[in-house]
Amino acid sequence: MSTSLQIICVSLLFGSAMTATDFDLSDVMKLAGLVEVGEETAIRDSKITFEDETKLLYKVAATYKTATNNRQNVPAGEGGYALTMTTSFDIEHVEPLNEDEETMTVHGSVILRWKDPQYTWSPEDYHQVKAISRSFNDYTPSTRPWTPKISFRTADPADKRRAESAEGLSTILTTKYNGEIAMLKKFSVKAPCNFDFRDFPYDTQRCTLILSSQNNVKEVWFKYDGQEKHSVRQLKTEDGSPSPMIGDFVLDFIHVFNALVTNDERPEQIKEPPKVGDRIQFKNTQKVVAIVNLSFNRLSEKYFYLFTLPLISCVLIAQGAIFFDTKKGFFVLGIAFLLLVLQMSLIQQNFPSDADGTPLLVVFHYLAFLHVIVCFVGLVLLTRFFGPREGLVLNGKPAPPTYYVIETAARIVYFIITYLLLFIVCVGSLNFGAWHHWESDD
């Protein structure tokens, strides 16, 4: 069936409910892909009124209520397993990360699909109606099938309120004649992030979106629609234009997996469950949750020109000052020292004050300070042993050629020593930072 007919079909199935929801055309298209009715059925469905659908739902619910203990029983899964719910996430927009609060505000939608063999009807008996799509609230409590009670955890573990529930105008519920049910839920959630600034400004940060259900692991299990790990789709800015840029970051990939929790566990205490397909032998207090990890890479180009290039310039100036005349050498070292102080001030303004760990960028600035001090000490020692140098003049008289050769050799030797020292320290610091980065990935 063509896309246009799908949109017409679903729009007509919404009836008067469409005016009460906040869904746009893209949301209707998502549901159109789930309805899967033929062109002939779509034309017939266009004659069905909202009231006719409601009568159908009441007749279906009459037998459904008895079979499911008044909707308290979770539909049985296949082969004695828990009910498998196919889950698809669509991340539409991510606001700039709050590095001070270590939070992420994300907007998107999730589609849950499952099969309820008790919630069925024969299209031949109801004017060939094969599917009904409405907002959740437009299903009366007595006509709804069983639906999972889901919620998204907030960034504050002490906040007991449900950031988003399964009910409300932001949810569309689609039921099909063969028992297939799809629930599209839009969400806007402030989720927690675990920031690690040790590799700043070449850092990768991860934020976690947690979808939980009130049902225990013996009742409900999440399955993902080919989204275990994939590259991110094109995100949109607030004005609707496509952009993968999120403030100082770019969203790299999304990783989705199941995890087990007990009632009071915080997100950082979550442990991964056994592989999907194993027999479920867990306690009733354990629940399965969907973990959606979003990985962000910082855009380091700005920081390269703002911090790295000036840092390299200061180091080169300080290293070369040892070959200048005595007064000029001290003057150049003073300039390099002041520039480093200014750089550290800029870093403090761009870096969260309460961040854990020391970033490599700050470590390199500390090494640059050490380098300036070493060059200053070397210049003092050379002046102490050879006297102040002003070109080829020593104490108002031309320096002997031999004296000049010895002094120059001493400066070259000292240059090599300081260069090797800084090389060893820098390489060691890089390996130390990379070791911590690899360890955190594990």
C-alpha cells in the first residue's frame, strides 16, 4: 500500500482523538507502518465512525475481561517464557549536555509491540475493521487491552515521581484483529550522565536512558528491533533542521541492552542479565529494564585552537629562551609563564569546577609550568658559571672563541637534557591517561 493511503487510513482511524493529541505527521507515519492493512480495507475503514469502533471494542472487551482476570494477568509468552515486547527507540532531539549537573535532556519516542492472543476479533463481523489506533485516553478503562506500566527514570534517584508513564495523550495504542498490539509513547526525559573529564578535550561521554516496567522479569522481557548497537540517525535541532551536533558534542552511537534491577537499585547498580533465550529463573522482586546508552564525542577542534596551540607555543618559546641573551631569555620565560597562567584561567572557566579527575589538558599545562621552571633554572646556572651573555660580549669585552664554544656546547647539552626529560614525562602522561580511558571502557 502506498504511503499516502497508509496516512489516510490511520488518520481516519484516529477519528476525533487526533484533535486531542500532540502528535504530528511523522508520528502518524510510524503507526501507519504498523497497521499494514490493504488498500481495499483502507477504503472501507474510511466509512467506520469512532462510535462504531467503540462498539467493537466493548464487544471484544466483554470476553477479554473474563479471560484475563480483569486485565491483571500478563499475556503469556511463547514456550513458557516471559512476554517478549519488541522495542524500538527513536531519538529525535537531544538538548546540549549539562556538564555541571551531568545530565542529558532527550526527546523522542518508543514503540512497544507484543501479541495478546485474547484480544482478537473477526474483521468479517465488523465491517472489515482490521486495526484501531487511538490515543491511550480514548480507550475507556473497560475496553483497553493489557498494557505494560512503563516509566523513564529521572536523573535524580531521590525523585520518586514518574517522569513519563504509559498513559496520557502522548501515547498512541494500536490494536489489530489478530492480537498484535503496538504502543507508541513520546517522551521528554532528563537522564543521568556519568562524565569522565580525564581525556578532555578529546573525551567521550555517555548518558543513560532507562525504560523500566512495573512487571517482574518472569512476566515481561524486552527485545530490540535490530538496535542493539548502531550509528545514530540524523537528529533535529529545535527549529527542525537536521543536525547531529549537540552543543560541544556529536552523538556517535546508541547502544541498547537489557539489565536486571531490584526495586530500590540506582542506575549505577544495574547488572546485565543472562543471554536472551535462557530459561528465566529469577526472583519476583527483580525487574528487567531497557538501558539506552548514548555515546557523545566532544568536538575538540575549538579547544585545539583555544588551548593546544597556545600551549605548544609557550613550550617552544620557553625551550628556545635558553639560546637567547640573558636578559632576553628571562624576559621570554616570563612571557611564557604569564601566558600559561592565562591559559589555566581560561580552562577553569570552560571546565566544571566539581568534575572528578584531572584532565590531560590540565596535566600538560602543569608540565609546561615545570618546563618553564626547568628552563629558568638552566638559564640561572648558565649565567652563574659563564656569566651574563650578550651576544659575543662578556663583561664589556669580546668573549674568547673557546669560551663561546664551551658556553654554546653547555647550552646545547642542557637543551637536550630538558627535551629528553619533557619527552619522557609527556609520553608517560599520555599512556597513563589512555590506560584509564581503556579501563573505563571495560
